[in-house]
Amino acid sequence: MRFVVHEHHASHLHYDFRLEIAGVLKSWAIPKGPSMNPAEKRLAVMVEDHPLEYGDFEGIIPEGQYGAGPVLIWDSGEFKPEGDLENSLEKGKLVFTLNGKKLKGAFSLVLMKGRGSGKDWLLIKGKDSFAKEDWGIKEELTPARKKRLTEKVPPCETS
């Protein structure tokens, strides 16, 4: 199954973490982005599902529309769930292994029960050979990626 992380330069930079589950991309907005450091638990707010085709999207969401701004694919790849995904989602704990270009190894998404709107989860990197205590997301923003942000990216088609 597929996962994608979008780098989304809306009113505030955040990262949209998406997992292919039950024919859609289940999605979480991660304000500080994912981390390869198991000590850094990252807030992941569940947002609306997206169609599978959105996993390939890069472009600019036009001004005046929700989420306006550039969207780039920050990472993508395959993921392997532990257990039944839909059941795990209902129970509020997903455990999976990512095999992306940047994100690799064990991760979990855990629902923060009894807090907020019921959409607040934590994305947590598992302790494995891919874990990096000194990892920083800013180091993953290469000059080539920064250049793409300044270039004209085709606008998103809306229907």
C-alpha cells in the first residue's frame, strides 16, 4: 500500500501525511512535520480523506480556496500495516512500517483520547535501525526543493 507526505505551504507550512486505507488517502496535517527521532512525538490532526489520485498531486492551490499555496511531494513510498487497518483506525492506534525515500522503518499513529476534537493523533517513530536522534526536517529541504518552490508550479485543477 502507498503513502505520501505533502509539503504544504499554506498560511503556515505544514506536512500532510497520507496513508492508502480502504480506497482513499486517510490524511493527517502535521504542523512540525514527521520525524525520524523516536523522542519527538508529532501532533497529527486528522483531516478529510483525499482520493487516491491526490497522492501524485504537486501544484498550487489558488488563492481564495481552502489550503491555498504550493503543495510538493516531500516523500512517498510503500507502507506495510501491522494488523487490520480499518479496525486499528477505529481503535485509535495504527502501527506500520514505511519504506519511503526519507521516512523508513517503524511508525505508529496514536489517537489522543479525551483531548480536543477527537481528531488529534500523535505520529511516533519506532526505535529501530532507521531511527536518528539528531534528525531534523530542515536538513531534508534540499536546495533543489527550495528552488522548486520559487519556480512556477502549475495551478491545481478544481471542479
